[in-house]
Amino acid sequence: TTAVVMVLMIEYCDDNPSSVGVKAMVAVAEKLEDFQKIIDLSQTYKNFIAPALGLHPVKPGSHDTESRSVTLEDYQTAEVFLREHHNLLVAIGEVGLDFTPYNVKFPNDKEVQRKVFSKQIQLAQEFGLPLQGVEAGFYFSVPPSIIRSEQKQRLVQSIPLSNLLLETDAPALGPEKQVRNEAKNIEISCQEIARLKDISIEEVKKSTTANALKLFPRLINLCNISMYEDTS
């Protein structure tokens, strides 16, 4: 089979994705606390795990704190780390805007999110890194939950294969509701795309790998994989 590139929160990956042909993983951060952990993992598993670091617009809560909107102070701390490690990154992310009322608690939260998003776009441009497809065109990643989502199935049917990526989003968005998602379930995403588009699984793997390497070109050198690598 060909190489498969996937995206997930790496802290939840304790299974064996290589068993289903995965040759590289982009580990995506949501919060500052993820940064060093992902860098450490990318150094431990060189040529397999590639880091993407950035600030999500919402900082998740913990057992004794509520989720909250990102702050400029969060960004200032993150920027120092990003500048120190940008040569190791394949992308800036996960970033964006989230104006869910539960998370936007103060009048200036929306404006702060916009500023933090804008600053991260500027960093991505400065470092020559992709950020949510800004530089390389828009892509849509498909999680294993597609098998239980008619909306996602319709979306995949309407989007060209050249704009699709494989994703797990573990531990969420698994094939079964309220069951912990795992990295190896990436194969389910691949199989469902093939079914919906009436093409072979191998064609999906080749195309989504090519798309991932186009979006994250640093993977080619960091993980030593080629566009149509045969791992059989």
C-alpha cells in the first residue's frame, strides 16, 4: 500500500497506526501546554511524527476550570516558543475563530480572537508554513465519524478527491459515538471515501497522501516519504 499521512492530536495516540499503512503523522496542538509535548514526541519518533503548533481560539477547561477564549497573553507566550522551534514545524495550527457564546464570555473576546488569528497568519507567512490552507488552497479532512454522518458523506461526495485529506481527530469523531477514537481508525475514513466515490482504496490513499504532501511539504524531508511510496 502507499503512504498515508494523517492529522490528529498525538497525545491520544497509543495504538499502532503503522499497522494500517500510516507512514507519517502530523501532530496538531490546540493549546500552549501541548507544544513541548509534541516537539518531544517528534524528536523521539523522528521521520514519523511531524509537529504543527498553534493556538486554538478556545483554551479547553480542566477539572477545576472552565474553557475560555484565547488571550493576547497566551499568544505572546506561544509566539516565543513558535519562533524558537519554527524550523521543526510543518504548519501553524490548530487556529481559527470560535464565537460560541459559552466560550465568548467578555465583550472584547471576539476582537482578541481576531487579533490572535491574524498574528498567527502573519507568523505562518513569515516562516513559509501552511495555516488552514491559506497558502495552498482549501482542503477538507475526513474523520472516521463519516460512517455515521450523512452530512459528512454528502460533503465528501461533492468535493473533488484532490481536495480531501484523512484525519482521525482522536480521541473524538470516531466511528462509534462516545467511544474513544484511535489513530488506526484512519483506515475507516479511507474506506468510506472510496465507497462514496466508487473508486479503489489505493486511489484514495495515493491522492490524499499527495494532497497532504502538497499542504505540508516539509513532511517529505522530515519523514522521508515520497509521493507514491510503496510500503508493501
